[in-house]
Amino acid sequence: MRCEEFPDASMAYLDGEMEAEARRRFEEHLAACPACRAELDALRRVKEVTAGMRLADREDRDWELYWGRVYNRMERGAGWILLSLGAIVVLVFGAYHAFLSIWSDASLPAVIRIGIGCALLGIVILFVSVARQRLYAWVRDPYRRVQR
């Protein structure tokens, strides 16, 4: 048997699409032909590699393109920054007025007023400390631009 008798036999053999007689003749040919054995081995490896692959859904690819655009990243970042700044302003304003109303309330004992003042000051110090640490870590993160 010559190699030319089975032009596409290797894939048909791997896929189990050969009839019994053709399969037997091809296996006899493989035993005697190192070139066809090498081709069969290469196709077997390709089939093993591609069997584990899956195609990306069109929708997933579209979302990656959308979120990857610079404009969208800037837009979302600006939104989060503005939301955070607004929340901070409202919280600081509320805390300030709460502190003033508690501090000026003469009916509360001085110990309670000092305790509330210390607690509010502690919250502010912790907030600033965490914000500073997060900014420091974010600026120096070498994997910041790596997509996960």
C-alpha cells in the first residue's frame, strides 16, 4: 500500500470514520511507514490540544472591547471619584454639625462630649490613614495594568 492511496486517512482514522477493512489496511500501512506514523502522531497532538479549547462567546468579546476602551475607563473612574468626593463632603459636613451640636449641648457631661469628639477625630485619622495607604499601594503596584 502506498501513502497516496489514503490522502485524508489520518484524520478519518483518528475520528473513527473508517470502515473495518479500510482501517485494517491503514494500520498495516502505518506499521511499515514511518512518515505516515509521524503525520498521525502530529494530528493526534493537534486534536488533543484543540479538544480542550472553547471559542469565546461573541458577547464576552464585545464586552472586553467595550470596557477596554480608554474613554470608558476614564468615564467610570471619574464617576467613582466624583461619587467618593461627594460622599466625603456630605459625611464631613454631617460629622462637623453633629460634633458642634454635641459640643455645644451643655446638658451632656463633659466626659461624654470629649469621648464623642475623640471618637470622631479617631475616625477621621483612620480614614485619612487608610486612604493614604491605599493611594501609596496603588501608585506603586507593578501589576496595576494586568488584566485578571
